[in-house]
Amino acid sequence: MTNIYFVRHAHSTYSTDEVGRPLSLRGLNDANLVANLLMHHDIDHVISSPYKRAIQTVEKVAQQFNLTIELVEGFRERTLSEHPVPNFDEAIAKVWEEPAFSWEGGESNLVAQDRGVTSLLQVLDEWQDKNVVIGTHGNIMVLIMNYFDVKYNLAFWDQLQMPDIYQLSFEGRKLRDVKRISEEEVLHGY
């Protein structure tokens, strides 16, 4: 089995700089939690979106396993629109309702999903039977998961935490299991 640990980035300080936006103080503290939650998972490789908040969320994981972080553009957040949208909730609902629709300068669900899935399939081929952490973002993560199982949808995205960790177990390129890695599981040994 190949285990992919998708890590949705921790809380960040909002700015219009998508690439350089850093984690907040709370987010930096939560990045320590991510490292603790993954400590016993024998991680072989760490990948991240090139966005600073995603990198910062998995940095301590890479350090504790003495690994470098590979940056992969395919795991960056989906571009919703070239310009800020007046109502984010309505804008995101529209692209999930109509997967081929895109806002001006943005990516449709289909385009963003294709980008993310292509990157994931490359990881699965290259790191077969290994444990790989991928620091990423909520919407692109759920779009990738949705490709394998449609139950991962807008409602699922809406309940995600910052940070959040999902372990996807693959046999070859076939998804076999998904489980959330949480403090409760670590505390109770699940």
C-alpha cells in the first residue's frame, strides 16, 4: 500500500499574496501538532504546494524525518478567480454545482481537479508502497479526493479544519481507504 497523507495547511494570516501568505501564530503552533500526529507514520517523502503556508505546515514533519520538501505546483490551491469575488461562498458553490464553469481568470473544478490528480498519480507511480506527506490546500485536496469518490464534495470541504490530515491508502492507483488522522486517534491508539 502507498499511503498519502494530505495535510491541509494550518491557519494563515490573510493577505492577497497567495504564494507568500504565511501561517499565523496559531498556525505555526498547529504545525507542531501536525508533526506530532505524523511522528509514528514512518514518512518516506514530503511534498508541498509552493505556497508558503503549505510549506510551513509540513516543515517540521520533514525535519523530524530528516527529509527535504519537494515543491509540486500541481498541489497549489485552485485559482477561483483572477480578482476577489464579491461573495466567496456563492462563488465556490457555483463551481462545485457546475464543474466545467470557471470565474474570469479562474480554474473550473474540472481543470483544477485534473491538475491535482495528474500530480497525485505521478506521486503514486514514483513512491509506490511508501508513506508520502503532501502539504496542500482544502479545495484542491477535496477535488483530488472527489475524483476517487464523489462523497468528497463541497459539504465535505466545508467541514475541514485548519490544519487537517487525511490518510489515503492506495493499492497501485486504486484508492482503498481514507481516514482522518486526529488527536483522538493518536491519544487512543486508533
